[in-house]
Amino acid sequence: MSNLDRTSYEMPDEYRYTGFNTDGTPKKYYLRTYGCQMNEHDTEVMAGLLQGMGYVPTDSQEESDVILFNTCAVRENAEDKVFGEIGRLRPLKQRNPELVLGLCGCMAQEQGVQKMVLEKFPWVDVVFGTHNIDRLPALLAEARTSQATVMEVWDKAAETVEDMPKARKDNVRAWVNIQYGCNKFCTYCIVPYTRGRERSRQPEDIVQEVRQLVADGFKEITLLGQNVNDYGVDLGTSSFAKLLREVNDIPGIDRIRFTTSNPWNFSDDLIAAIAECEHVVEHVHLPVQSGNNEILKRMNRSHTREYYLQLVKKIRAAIPGVSLTTDIIVGFPGETEEQFEDTVSLVREVQFDNAFTFIYSPRENTPAARFEDTLTLDEKKQRLYRLNEAQAEVCLKRNQDLKGEVVDVLVEGASKTNAQVLSGRTRTNRLILFPGSIDLRGQHVQVEITHPQTFLLKGRMVTREEEVS
């Protein structure tokens, strides 16, 4: 059984209509999200709660009755951006004392952040963390009457709350949490401290949520967890491979993605499930972080370079055409030039389809924050530049190899820069742009790749006559 109690959410009656003004018009909310897909999903839940109270979204902070910043604590620059934005909003708060300004998410779980808010940003009305999002209606009500910052941050979740309302951005793609927290305690990572230990949702709850999304017309489902490989370990009755097969068997399901996977515990059964399930796409995000064993050990990563390369070999053998992406940190404390070059050589050897690369950012209360760091910021930036140059070469070559191929594309919408150009993704998660009508949003089309570029593809739709010929 799960180590948490399970309950179903129901909006308390006393908050159901508090999102309306006295003249009956709805109040407005503004939500800004920093960080990963888990944060994006949490924002969807908060938006669902607010809309359940009567609020409507707005893109204008000036018009807002509630402004919430859903924050990320993984990198220092994200925190700097949040505090800069909160500082900029002080005049708005002074002009509109009825405005409720809130900080939530991973940053809120840090005691240093809580102290800073109380001492330097007293115009913030409410602070809450990652474990009590369902308490948002009550916290807003308290913030409206309190003379001081309302702060409610739990060290861990008391229960798993199911059936939370969600305001999703479109009806093409949807994220579904399958697991919360992480048990890995990588020395650089603050996630176990901000999101707690691993907690798996019951498989029947996940399947039911996906089943409803399919009935609502969603085409692509992404299963979310800090480490999806460990899904079900705490339940004792399920596994991620088993869950993938169950979701794959839902009638009408289209595409299934998942993120993120730790290389450790990426079992043969999981590889087989990805290969066997027709709706699970051929894309695996597999963070390696470094190509040097000594650095991996200092990071408390559970894999070695050799293990990772063997895992990649097994995945590619079982899943033809699979796309592999990764995360990499440069400038970890103590990293030598030779150790960095091991990472560059790994990038060239694996031939990743894409990589998300970062300069190491020390996080308070993590073990790595106490490690001696002799590298200058300029040295770290130079290494990041060289790594990105190597990865860009790999990306361009792999994309150029696709020129002339016809690929299945799920249309997500119009390009951000040209309404006459559509944007979509292949099963391997490559972004592709091509001319077309917005009426095709949410549909599958066949696209010939005509102009491969480093980080995206460009192409043209192929007619049915061309497909036949």
C-alpha cells in the first residue's frame, strides 16, 4: 500500500463563490510558472482551483486580483528572477491594497526563502509550498483578512489528494502526475527537500484520469514524476512498466510520453514495455549529468559512464529509431579539464538528439554546496559554450540524416512567429514547422522533412496521393 492516505478533493462551499466581486463580475488571477513540467502541472491545478472559485485568468498584472508565482528552486537564477519580479510589484500592491500577492512552489519550501520574504518582502500576502496546493482557497481567504504574511509550508504531504480540478491550456496535450518526490538525494539537487520522498499514486487513479482525458479529446499524455522508474516501489503491487502497459491499453489512447527517468533502475522490463506498447513514443529522456565516473560519484549518481553506455546500447537495440535526450551539468565543484572532456566525449559517443545543459548552481542545504569550488564563473561559461558547440554539431548531423523522410506529426498549433505556419512534434519529440491551416490543430499529418536545422525541422505536408505513390 502507499505510505500516504488517499482522499478525493471537493471545493468547500464557503470558498465556491469567493472569486466574484460584489457586482457579480468575476475576479481575475495571474499565474506565472518557473521551472519544470511538475511546476507546470501544479499551476494547472491552482488555475483549476481558482476557476472553481469563480476567478478568470488574465495576462495583465495590473488587472489582477490575485497574482501567484509558482517557483523553482533548482537554479539560483530562477530565484533571482522571482524576487526581482516581486520587488517590481511593490508599487502595484501599494496602489491596490486588495491585491493578493503570493509565492508558492519549490522556493517556498526553503527556510531561507521564507525568512527573506518576511524580512525583505512584507508586501507578499501568502506563501505556501508543494505539499498543500489543495489548501489554496482557504489560504487566499486568510490572506485577505490577515495583517501579516500568511505562511503555510508543510515538510511533507499528509495525504494524496485525488480529483483536483485542473485548468489545462489546450485539449491536445496533458500532463498526468504518477508520482511525487524523489529518494535519490543527488548531492547538487534540492528536489528531495522541496518535494519530499517518493510517493506513488494508485494505478487505478492514474488510469481513470487518463481515460477521462482521452474521452475529453486529448491526444498526447505525458506521465510525470521526478523519477518515473521508481513508480510503484512504495506500493509494492505495481511498477512503471506495468503502468505503461495499462495506460497503453486504454481505448482511444493516442500518444504516451513520460519524464523523467533516472538511468538507475531502468529495467529490462521497462525497455520491453516501451518497445511493445504501440502508443508509447520512441523518446527517452535520460539525464546523465556528467561523463566522468569520479564526478558522478561526487554527485551521488547511481550510475557509471560504462553502465550508462551499456543502457543506451540496450535501449537502441530494443527500440529502433529511438530519440535520446539528456541533462548535463558543467562546472561541478572540483571538475577538472580532463573530467569535463570526458563529458564532451560522452556526448559525441552517445549522439544525443538534444541535451539540456546547465552551469552548476549551488543550492543551500545540499551536500554539494559545501564542496570546494575552485572554478571561476568565466571558466564554467567557457565549458558550457564548448559543450553546447559539441552537442549542436551532433544535433545538426542527426537532423540532416532525416532530410527527405516523411514523419507522423501531431499538430500542436500555430508557430509563435507566423500564424500561417504550424508547429508540431514527431513521435521522437522533434519540433517541426510547416505551412498549414490552424484547423489541423490536434490532428495527425504526414510531413516531409525538407530543411533540417540544428534544433528544429522544417517541412511540407504530404498529400494522400503522395503517400500512396
